[in-house]
Amino acid sequence: METNHYTRDILNQPDALRKAVESFDPSLLQPLLSALSNQTFDRIILTGMGASYYAAYPANLILARSGLPVIWLDTSELIHYGRPLLSKRTLLWVVSQSGRSAEVLSMLEWARESPPAALLAVVNDTQSPLAQAASLVLPLHAEAEKTVSTRTYLNTLALGQLAALRLVGEDLRVHYNDLQATADALQTYLEEWQARLEQIAVMVGEPDRLVLLGRGASLASACCGALVLEEAAKFPAMAFQAAEFRHGPLEMARPDLDVLIFAGPAETRALNLRLFDDVRKCGAHPLWIDPQDGATPATPSIPSEANLPMPAGRGIGLPLAEILPVQLLSLHLGRLSGIEVGQFLHIGKVTKVE
């Protein structure tokens, strides 16, 4: 299969991740850490759009599990319906690869009128309006992309989680090691990307309908995975929090439905495995996405033909590794439809109109 800009961006992700992790400076966050210790902030609002929004979800979970008052809300909903949430004691944490999308620009306008206590920007374009307005900037250090988000998504996941862990006072050394090990695993996985692609193509075939399910940090993989399939391959896909799938959408289960289930964190792995079995009993075609790295116990009840191959993501690297098989799946689906995968038809890299 020939490579294009999108494919090359996928293949360059391990190097981009290494650069981002090496460039991350936790000391930049010290003013925010001190403000949290002094209870300067009444809440943290974590916001973004598209892949940036989904990539912020694992950081949201880290903050929430530490008892911090955090709200995860997309920027459009925030500016139109959530303005009263912003106060002079709020830490506004904005994630935007471009730093200049329509919603971000609107948010900056009203934030100037009612400024938060601090504005933290996770952004790739350090010359963007968002970066210029921020109290503190965490650059993604990713080479600019011409198509669907790949490197910037992984780097946002990595740096967002590192920043959140720093703000809750954790020692980052083990997390650095996990991300470095994950980058190595991504490299190994992508060295044989064409063989992986063909394996995925055989397992998925020519699907009619696709659903992606995840819990915890893997919910980001489900949501961004569906976005990747829609944006890159023009294939309609739906994402659900795995428990929510039982509350109605399971009624869609028929032989023409493929359900990609991320095994996810250990806390809810057994629940996802039970859901896999129930989806299969209902007549749909479930696929299990799970790192087989020796650290995670094998799952005998998952047949080999249903175990979608993915890299071994360790610790906070798990959601980074989970998106790679979906990226390769987008190449397969694009090939089936005869399109150039990743090429924009109706939008651009930066969304300029809300």
C-alpha cells in the first residue's frame, strides 16, 4: 500500500511522542501547583473540541480521582451554555492543536471580559491566539500535520496526563518510563504496519456498521477512534461509554454490526469482557482491543480471530497505544471505498466556522 501524508504521519508518531516527552518541563506547572495547594482555584474547567477534547479526558480522570473539582466540557457548550461556570477563581485549561479554531477564538473574547484566575493552554502552534493569551503554555512539540490528527493527538494524551499528574503531586518518573516504553512499543508495531493492516483487514472484513466502546481513559480511544474513521475514511462510526451501550444501543446488535471493545484499565476489564460475551450472544460481531504485553493476563475466552492486534501500552501510555489499530483500520476502510485516506473533502485542518 502506498503512503500518503496521513500514513506518514501515523508512522512518525513514535518519534513525535519521544520528542514531546523529552521536552516536557514539569517546573512550568509549579505556579499552578502552588495555587492548588493554596486553594486559589474554585474549579478546573478542561475544554477543547474534536480530538483535542477527547484527548483531554484521561487528564480529567486523573484530576477527578484526586478529588479536585474538575469539569470536562467541550468549548462550544462552554461558551454558549456554561459561561456561569467561569469565575475569577477558575483554572481554565484549554486544549487545542491549532489554538485558533472558531470556538477557541470566541472563548478568548469572553474570557477577556471575565478573565479566569489562570489560563493553561496545551497547544501545538505557540504563535496562535490561544498561546498568546494563555498564562501558561504547554507546547505539543509535534511537526505540523496536513491531515487528520495523529501525532498531535498522541502528544496531547501524553502531556495532558503528565500535567495532571504533576498537579496532583505525583512523582513523574514512573510515568516517563511508561511513555518511553509505549513509544518503543509503537515503533515495533509500526515497523510491520502493512502486515498489521492486512491482519486487521481480514478480521474486520467489509463492515456495514461500526461501534466503538470504552471505559475510563479508553473512552478517549473510543470517541477519537470513531472520529478518525469518520474523518479519515469517511466511514460512519459510533462511540459509546461501554456501560451506556447496554442502556439502549445494544438493541442494534445484529450480524451486520461490528463492535470494537477496548479492554481498557484493569478496574473495568472484567465488565468489558462480559459485554464482549453478551454482544456475541446477541448476534453481533465483537472485536477485542487489548495489549498483549506479558503484563496483562491473556483472555482465553477471546478467540484469536477476534483479538485485534495493538501495541503494548503501559500505564498512561495505554490510550496512546489503543488508537493505532483504529488508525490502521481507517486505512483499510478507505482502501475499500477507493478514497485517499485522510484527505479533507468538506473541512480543513482548522475549523474556522462554528
